[in-house]
Amino acid sequence: MPDATRGRYKAGMSVGALNEEGPFSARGAQRTAPAAAQSKAVQPVKLGPLTLANRYFLAPLAGVSDWPFRLLCRELGASIAHTEMISSHGLVYGGDQTLSYLERPETERPFAIQVFGHDAEILARGAQVAVEKYGPVDAVDINMGCPVKKVCNHGAGAALLKDPALIEKFVRAVVDAVGPLPVTVKLRSGWDEEHRNAPEAAKACEQGGAVAVGLHPRTRAQLYRGRADWDLITKTKRAVGISVWGSGDLFTAEAARRMLSETGADAARIARGACGYPWIFRELLALERGETPPEVTLTEWRAMILRHCALAVEEKQGKYRIVRPDDAPRPRPRTAADQGHPPFELDALGAELAAVRELRKHLLWYTRGRRGGLGFRKLAPQLHTVADIRAALDRFFPEDGSVPAEVRQEPEPAGPLTADD
Ligand SMILES: Cc1cc2nc3c(=O)[nH]c(=O)nc-3n(C[C@H](O)[C@H](O)[C@H](O)COP(=O)(O)O)c2cc1C
């Protein structure tokens, strides 16, 4: 089968947020990795009492790291994959949408959640509800990095960075509520350029009982703009005795490995680099073993997309729907006659349509930087069912590896990208 990783071309590279043009073209480990005489062992990493198989994690990604995507990344090597940030308020008050973030196959172990909130007591109670009513949960991460206004205006997410005393209090409350489970914290560099206090914030986390911090070294003010400041990962690592997980601009396996070696971070949390390219984990493991990462074949690439579709439909059909135990919080009825939230169930077609709607972003990422992607993406708004997706794949990326006439008109590949472009 022809190599489907060729044909990734430069498409307005910028280190932007997920939906901006950019980092997704920088895919595919260099095929010139030195062929080692002997395969090296992959380094495990501790997460409190847990030993994770390797240092490569899928980062929490709101709207992206649901169980299907976590499953695909884990199958390709991610040793842990956190849920997206879950509202502690929602956990305490039993919202259906909130519970949906806890869905997963029972084989997903360790199962790690991320919670957020603006009130230490609710945050702790929310984490406790998740652990006690919807476990097994193996690890809890607290979000202190979300830059979104709606979250920060309430004093949650990155807003907590402004006050290290508060950080310590929040962490301690969660540790007291869910201990002995390991508690970790996701940080940014600080609130803004004048307040880049990640090392101090990490110390406060350590004081509060966290076993690790994850650092995305951009300030809240930066959002996803500019370059991630890996030096701050180094400084944070030096400031604390607990583990530090680095994140930021890890668009290729080489970049993630470089971040680890330059900063001394204990693990790499892959975020946008895994979107549309879960093979990054396989490449990371191959590079760590000293092997040349295998290429992603067209057959594999198509199969991955179709499998992702199938899992997304299952997700919408409620394959792992959370059952609320009798003693778990449940939403208040909205009126006296109302017995609670409307049922969440979709029929088969409804589930498929909902799944494909949500999958569109993944389809854009899978096809970015790939010859045929321009045509495919133009068609994306018209894709509603899995059969539509399959037909579009057949049209632009035929299984036999041939290049259709309409694809031949797309720009020629301009060479691989790096996050430095
Ligand atoms: C769409 C999107 C959603 C995200 N959601 C979360 C989240 O729920 N929790 C969190 O801690 N970080 C979240 N992040 C931040 C990432 O985990 C990561 O730290 C950040 O993207 C930097 O890594 P990168 O430059 O390699 O993408 C999100 C990032 C993006 C782009």
C-alpha cells in the first residue's frame, strides 16, 4: 500500500489554537531516525502509587478527549488519557451532560479525570462524587489552566493562578476528599506576562499534597498564541520535588522528546499534536526504543478514521451510559410536574447524525496537510452519515492508493513542517 504520510504540505503554519490553520501539517516522525543496534527499554513514570508504562500522555482536551479518542490514543501507546475538564458543580448537582464526560469502557484503566471549579469545597465534593459514585477512578487532576472567560470570571481555571494561597487550599481540599488517590494540577505560566508564577504555583500545589503538576507554559493572556516557553517548565521542575509534566507545542514526536530532554520534565502531555494524528504515541515509543517509527499507511489511516466514526456512533448511542446510583446527586426537577431532565436517548439515526456532527473537527484534522484534504474539507459540511464519510474517503483517498484527477490539481507537497515554522 502506498505511504499515506507523504503529501503533507505547508498550509499556512502557525502555532495557533485547535481550529486555527496550522500545526496539523507538522506530522510524521522523521523517517531518518537512527536505526539502533538494540532496542532500548521504554521508561515508565510514577503517578503517586501508580506506575504508568511510559511518559507519554494524552492531554485533557475539552470537546475532544472523549472515550473514543482516548481509546484510540491509548491503543497507540498513550499510557494515560485524562477526561476533559468536568464541572465540579455539575458533579455535585448531578447534571446529565456532566455525567456523560465520565463515560468510558471498563477497560480504561487507569481512568483519570480532570475537574474544575471556583469553590474549594464544591471542587472537593465534586471529585468525591466522581470517585465514590462513578468509580473506579484512579487519579484526579485539577484544572487551573483553562483560559476561557466564562470559567475564569467565576474564579475557576487559570484565575486560580492569581493566588497561590488559594491554590494550596483548593489542592488540599481535593486531596483530603479523594486521598489516597493521586491528585495532580494543570497549570499555565501565570495570569499574564507580569505574573508568570508557575514555579510558585507549583510549590503551592506541592504544599497542598499534589503528586505532580502539568504545565502548559503560556499565560492565560496568551491563550494559545505565541510559543510555549519550555524554559518555564525547566524552572518549575527545579522549584519542586514533585513530578512536572510538560505541555505546549508538542506537535511532533521529536518535539515532545526534545521538550523532555531540554526541560527534565517527567512526562509529556500531548494535546493538539494528537488531534488527527494519534499515531504520535506510536512514534514516541518507537523513538524512545531507538527504532525508526513505522509509517502510517493509507490502509491504516482510512481504517483509523472509520473506526473513530464507529466508536463515536457507539458513544452517541450510549454504549457506556452512566447509570446514576440511587444515592447519587440528581438534577432538580425544573417544574413540579417534571421528574428531572429529559431522557438523553437518541435513536440509531439520531446518534449517527450527532456523532458525525461532532466528528467533523476530527475529519478536518485527519485530512489536514494531506493531498486530497482540500477537496475533502470543502465537502465536509455535507457529510452527515458514516456512509457519507466513507464515500468521501473513497473519492479523495481511494483505497488502491491512486490519485484521482481532482486531487492532482491540489498543491504539491512542500515538505514536512515543524512547530518552529
Ligand atoms: C480545544 C482544546 C481544549 C482543551 N481543553 C483542555 C481541558 O479541558 N483541560 C486542560 O487542562 N487543558 C485543556 N487544553 C490545553 C491542552 O491540554 C494543552 O495544555 C495545550 O493545548 C498546550 O499543548 P499544545 O500546544 O501541544 O496543544 C485544551 C486545549 C485545546 C486546544
